[in-house]
Amino acid sequence: MFSFKQPSSEELEHDFLWRTTCRLPERGRIGIFNRSYYEEVLVVRVHPEILRSQRLPAGSIEGQAIWEQRYRSIVDHEAHLHRNGTRIIKFFLHLSKDEQRERFLDRIDEPDKNWKFSMGDVSEREHWDDYMEAYEACLNATSTADAPWYVVPADSKKNARLIISQIIVDTMKGLKMSYPTVDKARQKELQAIRKEL
């Protein structure tokens, strides 16, 4: 389940993609987002009252159209990023309800994990079915060939990490990266410098 961070007043002055977009890594860099614009079609879908605080245009939050519009915005945004050289891979760590309960109990029972637990976790757990419905709609609407979702079974942390690592390695191999080549003139220059050292 998500815990939702209320948007800052600055974030409320922008569209829902802005917060993440301004933190995208530059070309040649890797960025990892634990929270992104997907909160806006997951947490906000489960708690639509959040929309009322977002300063959206009048009439834009009525009915189901807002979710379809946000999915379309996400797909278009990620297609734009892909066309400009950014590779996006998205992971949904699928945790069973029973395993989530066990992890919450561990957070309560183990003093070094107490900091990970909040009462908000308990109240959000009551919306389990709503979240599952929101995740299903979101993943179906926003998984594309250029920005795929990977649904990773996460009851076993070890296996989940292994699966994610392999997907990342495979994605990076697909980029066919290599070190820059040095031409003969540069090699000759380096040999001359070597002799002086």
C-alpha cells in the first residue's frame, strides 16, 4: 500500500507530472523513483477527496474521465521520454495480503523496524481491494512496449530482488553501451605522454 505525501503548495501550482519531471536524470544517468506520478492514479483514485485540494479546473474531477485522462498523460509523457533516449522500466512489487500482515507485525515486534510502521499503514490496509482494483486499471492502461510494467511476486524479498536485478541487467545490455573508442591520433598522444611520466 502507499502512504501519500501531501503535495507542497509549489506542487499544487503545477500539473501532476511536474514533481517527477523536474527530477528526471540527465542523459547517460540512472534515476530511481520510489514515488512518482503513479501515486496520482493509485492513492488519489482510492482517496478521490485528495483531488479537491489539487486546484484542478472546475469540472475536471467529475466521473471516471480524470483517470483515463491521467493514464493518457502518463503514456504520452513516457513515450516522449523514450523518443528522447530515456529508458523506463516500472516494477509493481506484488505482495500478498498475508505477507503484508506479517511484515507489519515484524515492524511492530522488532524494535529496529518500529520506525517503518505507522497507523496509516493499518487504515490503508482497509482499502486493500480498492488498491488492487486501482493497480489493475493503472497497469493495464500504462504498460507499453517502450515503458513496460513488470509485476514482480514480492512475498520473497530475495526472489523479488533477483527478478528485478535481472530485468535491470537485461535492459542495460539492450542499450548496447560501450566505452568510447580512442582513435589512433589520441593513442599516439597518450603514448607520448606516457614516455614523459
